[in-house]
Amino acid sequence: MDRAELIKILEQRFNTKDRTIRFDHKNETVRIEQAANGKGVTLSLAELQRRVQEDGSEALEQTLIAIDRGIEAMAVSPHLNGKEDRIFPVIRSASFPNHTHDGRLLISREHTAETKIFYALDLGNACRLIDEQFLAREGLDKQTLTELAMFNLSALPTTFKKDVVRHNTFYFITMNDGFDASRILNRKLIETMRSKAKGDLTVAVPHQDVLIFGDIVNPEGYDILAQMTMKFYTTGNLRITMLPFIFDEKGELEPIFIMANKRPMTGRPKK
């Protein structure tokens, strides 16, 4: 699909009476907004085109659906009060913006050198990231928000699929509820996986909708882990990081740099 055809599809999908669409050909971006309030998203045309070329038209349709749902969520004025059980932590890449498009500061905290934790209100088909202004308006403080989010996360059902490759065991969590990667914060789940591990316990969050645990018992396992993480990273709608992690002796996460024909190297996360 060439650039002109992609632009035509976007115009047909989003240029409506309720929305506006603007193309910035210099920066190769497109801005889609709610006509009523100016809230919306900015997308990279090059990234959209790459996804179509690599993953086909189905991947583009999934992306457009996600954009639709996100913009719809921006059109409503949700409340936290009465929806405390729908507040969850979400994992994003370390480069994810700390502010909304209109300058409001999002509630976040550091996780690792590759990832950050934000907080979101689950609206069903979409999530609303929680900013300081929203939190203050609802009369909640950051500590209460964090406690609610972690409690709700621990209550989410979790099942996994298991695969053994060259004696290394991999566990895939794909509940499709928007919080698969967030489960990396569930300490009870981590302890369960540690009790299963016969070798090094690793974990990967290539994108929002998958969490991969690896029980690595030989050097080949690290190569498989690296290839697997990269594959999931390239196919994710909301990418996080292509680097997997290993749990050290204190239970903390260290990113793994897997070099060809060399032993895996780790790097300390931010405190």
C-alpha cells in the first residue's frame, strides 16, 4: 500500500462531521481530533505504512479500530468515584510522553530503564490515562490511586499457554483485557512463576497485550527469548520494549542484552 492510498483510507474513515483530520506532510504525521473538543491523537504515517507492509491490511484495520475507540473515550467525561474497581496500572515504554496533548501531567512512576508505570481508568473498549488535574477533580491522592490500581490488578484472572522449546519453558499471558503487560507488577504472580522455574526466570513485555515468562535452562533459551520478544514487539499495537528482563537474586528486574554468539548481558534498572 502506497502513501496516497493510506491517506485516502484515513480520510474516508475519520473525515466526518464529528471529527477532523489534518495531515502534516513535512513531519509525516496525521492528527485526528474530535470536532467538539479538539481532543485526539497524532499518528506517524511512516509507522502506519510500515505496519501495513509487514503485517497486512488486517493489522491496519486493528489499528484503526483502536484509534476509533480511543477517540470515543476522549469524547466522554468519566469519573473515578464509583469506578474505583476499574482503575489499573499500565506499563508503557520509558519514552512514552509524560503529558497529554493539551499539557496535563500524567500520573506515572519509574519502573525500569526501559519502562514506566501509568494509571488508567478502564472504560470498556478503551482506557483513559489519569492525569493530575483529573485526579484532583475526583478528590483522590496518588497513594490511594496506586493502592487501588495494584489491588484491582491482583484481582484480575490470569491464565497462560505453555510452550517448551529446546528444554526451555515459555509461558504466554494473553487475556486481551488491555492489562496483560501490567501483570508484570503482580507480585503474587511473580512468586508463582519463580516457584515453577528450574533455571533463570525471565519476563518480557514487548507490547501491551502480552506478557511472556521464560524458564531459561541453557544458552539457546536466551536466543529463543530474544527472537520471540522481537517478533511480538514488531506485531504489537502498543509497543513497549524489545528487551526482555531477568529477575536477579533480590527479585528486581534487569534488562537482558543478548549478543550473537556471546553470553547474555544485563543492565541495572533505574531505582
